[in-house]
Amino acid sequence: MPEKTVKLMQGNEACVEGAIAAGMMFYAGYPITPSTEIAELSAAKLPRIGGKFIQMEDEIASISAIIGASLTGKKSMTATSGPGFSLKQEGIGYAIISEVPCVIVNVQRGGPSTGLPTSPAQGDIMQARWGTHGEHSIITLYPSTVREIYDTTIRAFNLAEKYRTPVILLMDEVIGHMREKIEIPEENQMEIYNRKKPASNPEDYVPYKVKEDNIVPEMANFGEGYRFHVTGLIHSETGFPTNNNKIAAELITRLVNKIEDNADDIVEYEEYKLEDANEIIITYGATARSAKSAIDLLREEGRKIGMFRPITIWPVAQKQIENLAKIVNRVSVIEMNLGQYFLEIDRIAGKYTKVDKYGRVDGELITPEEIISFIKGRRG
Amino acid sequence: MMKQELRLSGSGGQGLILAGIILAEAALYDGKNVVQSQSYGPEARGGASKAEVIISDKIINYPKVDKCDILLSLTQKACEKYINSLRPGGVLILDESVTEKPNREDIKIFSIPILDTAVNQLGKPMVANIVALGSIYELTKVVSKESLEKAVLSRVPRGTEELNKRALSEGFKLIENHKDSVYGEVC
């Protein structure tokens, strides 16, 4: 058995530990509640391992800085909350089209605008998916425990590197700020994925050409002799802008498909007491913890209820949800908004079974009792 | 002990969140499952502040405290706000400055000079949270003494260990010396 340390750790702290285990060497950010501890701890830890931390002048500068750092080969991350996440959308789009791996953490709070700074909300589900403009796909992960924040942060970096894309880590204030028992192996046991560097010489390097058997173009580090152009404009394999319609269609389709076609690799989920379930709850993050407590109590009363919890919320676990919808009588989507993920679940499951929703937007975590009374009180 | 839920309440700046963290860490040293959470307003000082700790032999899913078994209130306002969240049979620890005692006969109430002890016995108002932890231990034994001492020493700033050890033992003494300050009895 490998050595393990048992610690009391805060969710935001686990995010930084995970990032460092994944190889983060650069962090740029503009601190904001309830994500501030991620900046504080990155500032404390990165210089000790030869990394860099910069507190930037604003949110757009922060995401721009991590994109630049990533282009030099350093794994990079920024963290924010709703108001900052809105501002970072411009840079997220830039990272998508220029295929620069990076991790953007959003510890959500009540919104819109500055909203409820210290209270939990799950209002950024659709913004994570569609916050930046233009046709695109996105990877978004959503952990539910402090330990899972550690693992999921490592996974966010791995997926960013593997698919050359920004990965969004959505977190709940409840878990970002709470502390719980976490066992972390002394030596990281998880596989660490690093971007593929070009095999060719600098003079033969075609920066946006996808070689056969590769998912994405090989990525050279700036500063190592490979010269290439990076742009937010539609570009050809050379990296230079073009208005060619065929190239535009090919690029956008490739950027979307590299994620959608690999959903089986990207999608991760937990199934809770589904074996004999005839009704299920679909929820994520902190509300999934309330749902587990509710399910345990409802099962004591003989109800065959279980939970499907996506850990990857984008791309959606289409296949898994479809298969469940075919065999259960009802799906309830529970979230701290008024039905954002519900839209997606209803789209997938609605043709096979009843789909209903329960939401809360007052800045308090949904309780197990609320879930129980919702489940018992449903009609039709 | 299956599950114990504690709520530490007062005003911002009284160190209640640190107290919650220390208590949680002590429970962790005891080998328990534990979740510690907090809520506070946007301001750094003043305003209402509370820390919550759940200690359990089982996995803890829902991480918030609704009804608690042990309630600490250092201010009148906090006491009024949270008194109804204390379960029947629960333990309420009040600072002596809370003058209006709640009208509940189904709980045990201990009124002790936590803030005054920190200021006048220890000369540092900021160690009131550690005094409170000493009293919570002495009354409820919710964690072991060794673990609590270890957790206090691992979380307080370097150079303040002796002061905090004294604060802890003043907390123990407050209960030993104020056994007569029990207001209610468990029904």
C-alpha cells in the first residue's frame, strides 16, 4: 500500500493540491469570493516548486496570461467566480479556437452580476456550455467532495492537454469552502497526461496540422525555436488567418468533434443505488450530497430510488442518461437554479419517461428534507 | 457516538471558524469522519458568523447542520438566531454577556464567562475561541483531550502555543468551577 496522508482539507485547497500534482507551473488570477483561497494557496505554493504566480489587474488579463504561459509549455490555471467567469468568456473562446490547453475554475456564487458573494448557487451550468460566442464544444467537470476536487482537477489538466482545449472546473461554494477528511497518496497515483510535442524540425513544423492517428495538432513550446502564428481568427494549418469557407467549416467541425466524438473518454459519472431503481434523481456537485442523504432515507421507506450523478457535465452523458430513461418511470433533476441542466436532461430523457425538476435560488443548499418532500409530493 | 452536530455562533472576528476547524481536526485525529463548514456575510469583522462541525462514524453526505446537538453562542444576537436549531436534550453554551437566557426547558444551558476569561485572565481577547473549545470539550467530550490539544497547537500561530494551552485549560476550568450555572435540565 502506498503511503497516505489523512488531512482535514478545504475544497479550494484540494483544487490547488490537485493542480500541482497535475503539473501546474503557472497561475494568474484576480481573487474573488468564494474562490480566493485558490489564488492564495497557488501564490504560496508555486514559487516553492519553481512555478510562477501573478495577481493580474483584472479577469481578462488573467485568462490571457494563462493562455500565454501555456503556449510556452507551462500547465496553467486561473480561478474565479461568476462575475469573473463572465469576463473570462472572451479568453475562453480564444483558447478554444487557438487550441491552447488551460484550466478555468469557477467556484460559483449567486448571480447575476455580483449577486450573493458568499452564498452557493449552481447558476453557471449553461454559461459554462455557451458563455463564449460562436459554435464550439467545451469540457466541464463538476466535483462533489473534497477528495473528488483533487482528482477532478488533475483530470481537468489531463483533458486540457489531451484535447488541446480549455477545461472548465465548476465548483460549489459549499464544497469549495468546507473542510472534510481527505486521504491523499504521498506519491500521486493518477496518470498525468502531457501534450504531444512535435516530432519534426522547426522548419518542417505545420502548427495546426493533425497527423494521422492524432486527435489534435502537435504543440510546440514558444521559445524552443518553433515559430508559429496564434490567432483568434479562423486559420489554416499554417496558423495564419483565412476567409476560406471550406477551411472555416473544417476547423470548426474539427474543434467540435474532437470533444463530441470522444465523449466516451471524457464523460465520467457516479451511479448511486441504481441497481433496482425505478425512479432516479439526476444532480451534481453539492446537491448530489443532499440527494444521497435523501435517497438513503427514502429507501428505508421502501422506495426504489437512485441517483445518476454526472461528474463531466459537458459533454453531457447522453448515452447513459438515455439508457436509464428507457427503464425508469421518472427522472427528477435537482439543482440550485430554476432548471438549467433540466433542459438538457429533458431533451434526452423526455421522450422515454417523465422528467421533472426542483430548484432553489435563495443562496442556501437544497436539503435532503426538501428533496424528500418534493419526491413524495409529485403528482401525475 | 453515531453522529454529533455542533454549531459555533457569534460575530465575525471572534475566531469561530478557526475553532470549528480545530474541532474538526481533533475529530479527524480521533479517526472520525468529519465535515466543517461556515457561513458569514461579505464583511470581515462584525456581522453574524457561524461555524458548523459534523462528527460521525459513518460517511457524511449532506454537509450542512440543520438541527444541532451542541450550540455555542457568544452573542445575544447569535443565541436568538440559532436557539431553535438546538435539538431537545441538546447542550447550549452561552457567554455570560448573553443576558436574556432563552426560555427552553428541554435543553441544558451553561452560562460561563468565556469572553471575560480571555480578556481578564489571559489578557488576549482573541483567545476566546480556544477558551470556548476547552469548555465544549469539558462538557461534551465530543473529541478526545489529546486530539484537541494536538489540533489547537497545530493550527495556532507559532509563538502563541503556551498562551493557547493556558486558554484551553481555562476553558476546562470554567466548566469545573461553574457547575452551578446550569439553568435547564434535560426533560
